[in-house]
Amino acid sequence: MSIATQTGDQGTTALLFGKRVSKTDLRIECNGAVDELNAALGMARATLEAVPPVGTRASAFIGRSIFGIQKELVTLMGEIAVAPGDRERHGQAGFGVITAEAVDRLTALIEDLEKNYRISFTHWATPGATLSGAALDVARTVCRRAERQVARLRESDPTLNPEILRYLNRLSDLCWLWARWTETPAENPPTQT
């Protein structure tokens, strides 16, 4: 089967379970933003591997965390791609959902970075001090856009899983902290590992 199905040539696309909608549908806009976020996180992960900012252990830790998050974003996109009338079918088919536990995992990463790493909150951060930091800042801003889109979707569909919005909100904070961490000089190491 070719990737060029030609089914979208007239400006429509399919949600999960086949319902066709306009490519300008808010669900598609949300998934487009989350897809961009996933790509931006992939770029950040690649820069961490190519040019480790604060040591290979830090780069490996952030990279592993990002990879897990990228997999969760696929689950998140699947949830968004379900029309309200197909949610029960989605659950019966065994597809995953974003849970409070997934949000808690991001929160725990944030709390660890704030507690155990010397990250300055004294002024506004200007992206670009390191390649990885800049890539993480791009991911953060794309995440904020995805978050705004999902907030709009939730206004029109209050049955949408509220954990999706919480997850994106937490993820943007985590990207900010990771970006600052990659800018931390080696002589200012974490208080514990």
C-alpha cells in the first residue's frame, strides 16, 4: 500500500474509525500541533545525542525521557483523533489513553529537576545558549501551541479526556527546565544524581 492514498486530495481526512472531516477540523489542528511537537522533541533528542550539552549522563537521561514521551504523544494523538461518538469503541478496541499517572510522571521529573539541579529562575530565558537548549525551547513553544489548540477543543468537546490538557501543560514546563539544564555549566553540577 502506498503512502499516497489520494483520499485527502479534496481537503478531508479520516479520524480513527473512518469518520471523514475537513483538514481544518479542530481535532486535525490539534493533532497537527502534537505531531509537530513530537518532531520537535525528536530534533531535541537528536541534538542531545550529537552534541551532549552537560555531559553524556544528562544527555542520555533527557534523551530516554523524551523517547518515552514521544511514545505517549502517539497515544495522546490517538485519543484526539476519536470522534465523541466513537469513544466507547476506542476503549473496547484496547487503545491506550493519557492517564493521571502519565501526568504524575512528568510532574515527578519536574520536581526532581527543581529540587536536585541548580536552575536559575531569576530572569527570562533567552533561547539559544546551547543547541540542545534551543531545540528544547522550540519543543516547548510548539507544546504551548498544542496546549492552546487542545484547550479550544475541550471548550467545544467537554468530554475530551482532561488529562490530555494537563499532560501538555506539564510537558511544556518540563521542556523549559530541560532547556535551562542544558545551559548549566559543567562546574554547576546537580546536587545529587
